[in-house]
Amino acid sequence: MSSHVLQGDPDIPLILRPSARARRITLRVSQVDGRVTVTLPRHVAEAEALAFAAQKEPWIRKHLDGRAATVAMAPGAVLPVAGQTVTLAPGKGRSVRLDGDVLMVPGAPEAMGPRVAGYLKARARDTLAAASDHYAARAGRSYSGLSLRDTRSRWGSCSSSGRLMYSWRLILAPPRVLDYVAAHEVAHLAQMNHSPRFWAEVERIHGPYAEPRQWLRANGAQLHRYSFGD
């Protein structure tokens, strides 16, 4: 991969990614971080790929302008937590505390982001562990461990050893969406694939899943616009 710039107002950083599998030049604008990636077949010169990007500049800028603004953690910031909309405010004491729909965050203003992230990770771990236990019991299976990460390419995974991994940002999604992801990963304990048998297992332990699955596809990228500075 190599980095380039599409000059303009403002300049747009480009990442050129040669691929042995690519048959044509393609463009992708990440809805997570606004990264613009140009994928090109290995036999195509970088100059040709850059010319293609320049030709598509109006399309690139339109998609960048359409991205939701980043939400930084500061007093007055609003974010979703487990289906509830909360507003951040300075707090007292030593712990982050939810008071109604206000999240009270003690400490220096510059520490608000990491403190809120810590609170969310703790809630995510408790909630995802409870959901995983619930669906594992329904499946008649057990898992070997649970970990949280801030992943961008997937919301969860299940290893061959039975270890579950989840994105802690699922705590920002509606509870029904978090529950679906937990059921999805637990179902992999029985079916390490995405075969019809796997989806039948998801429906058996969870019930109908089309709506939360579609919500995640349509809105999941928006959960990454919250910036915690940690």
C-alpha cells in the first residue's frame, strides 16, 4: 500500500492498495473514519489509479460530506447507551455515574473521553457476558472465555477454541442488536460457518433476527463516530 493526496480544498488523503484479486480499479470511502482507499489490479500503474481517483473526485467529496460528524466526549455531548440517550456532564466523586439520562463524569475535562470509555466497556462486558450466558444455555453449549475489543471490521467472533470476542461499542447499539450479535456468536459454538444450519441455530436460540441484523448493517458504522480519545 502507498499513500497519496488528491489535491483540492481540502486535500484528500488516498491509500492505494494493489490487489492480485482485483480486476478493475475500485474506490471505497469508509463510513467509519473517512479513509479513501483505491484498490487496483497489480498490473495497473499507480498513475492510472490516481487519474481514476481524480476523475471521481466529486463522488468522493459527496460521500465524505455525507459522513456523520465525529462526536467528542465533552460536557453536553449526547450519545446512546444501551438504548437510552444520555448527556454528559461534570460529576463529583471518583466514579462515572448515570443519574437519569445524565452521565456524570468526574475528573478533569481532558480525561472525560477515557473515563466514559471505561464506563462503557464495563457495561458492555457485563451485558455481553449475561447475553452470552443466556444464549449458551439455550444452545446447550459453553464458551471458554470472553474478550472485548474496539474492532472496525466485525462486531464479534468465535474462535475454534470457543472463545467469544465482541466490540465493546455494541453497548451503544439498541439492546436487541447487542442480543442478536451475542446469539450469532454463540451459534458458532455449534456451527463454525454461515451455512443454513448455522442460521437455523441462530433463529432457534434467538428467534427472528432479520430486523436487528439489518439495523446493524444500516447503522453500525455510526457507532464509530463517537471519539473517546483513549
